[in-house]
Amino acid sequence: MLADKLGRARPLPDHLLMPPFAHTYNTSKSTIIQTCASSPDQSLDYLRQWGIVSFDWSNLNSIWHRDHPMDSDVKLADIAARAAKAAPDTQIWVYRNLVIAYAEFVQIREKLEDPAYSGWFLPFGNGSQMPQCDSEGHCSDRFHTPSQRPGGDCGKIPCGWYVFDHRNGSSLRRWLVEELVLGSRYGFGNASL
């Protein structure tokens, strides 16, 4: 409920979404941490002291960076499942970016490699100084900058940070919301999140 100028209670606006979990005044359960596991065997018991835990996209990068091809989003879902078991009363979140399209994420790379989705990503502009190809001969006409972790395997495309092109209409926005953020594979629709 919200209060008006006279302190009278009034209902929340319909467009305002509230979290699906119960509120609490327990300070330790009203806190959030963005963390990053460095080992898949690391104990996650420390997560119990937090209300919300958000795992960074580079979580377990020493492992997924060696995978062929890389699969950061898979590792995020895996660590979220472990975290949910270790801290069942803690909300588990995983990092998502709605501007940068990480080629290290399986579900994004699938779209980057499929010409049917080329309109979802910004193209290189005329006179761009960024290379379109990597040292392995993988090329893309979609604008990208080098990743923080060069030298990995991103399938048929150069590893890098691509940019979603939000000007293209509703299909990208629908996919971002329904799959990348809320999807059952690696998003909040996954039972572990």
C-alpha cells in the first residue's frame, strides 16, 4: 500500500510489480551481495546470511573459459542450483545485461550465429576501427569489442561483446524478457533461480 498526502492508504498502481517473495525486517535477509565463485567445489554455506545473492556473469570463468565453446550462462545456472540447495531461504539471481550481448553465453551465441537474427545486433559502421575477424579467422559483421577474456572459443564467431539493437522491434524485446531474463533454460524461470 502507498499513502497519499493525508496519510491515507491507497493500493499500489497495477504497473508496479512487487517481488514474489515475502518482505522481512530481518536486516540480514534484507541485503544483497553480488558474488563470484572461483571453484565449483567452493562451499556456498556463506550465502545463507544474505537475502539475495546475485552471481556475476564471470562466475567460474577459469572453467567456462576453457570450454569449447564457452558457456558462462550454463555455469551460472549450475552454480545457482548449488546455491539454492546451500541457502534455501535466500533468493538466487544471475547476472543479465540487456545492452551487451556476451558471445560467451550459449543462448546469445546461438542468435549471433544464426543469420535470421542479425537484426538483433548492431552492425559495424562505416570506417569502424574495430577488427571484424579474430586471429582464428572467425568473422562477424555485427559490431563487437574484444572480451575481457581473450583467447576463448565462441563457436563460429569472434569472441567479444556485441550490442543488442533495440531499434528492431518487438521480437528482440520479447526474447530478452521471455528467454534471456525469465526463461526456463538459464533465466529466472529456471527452478534454481
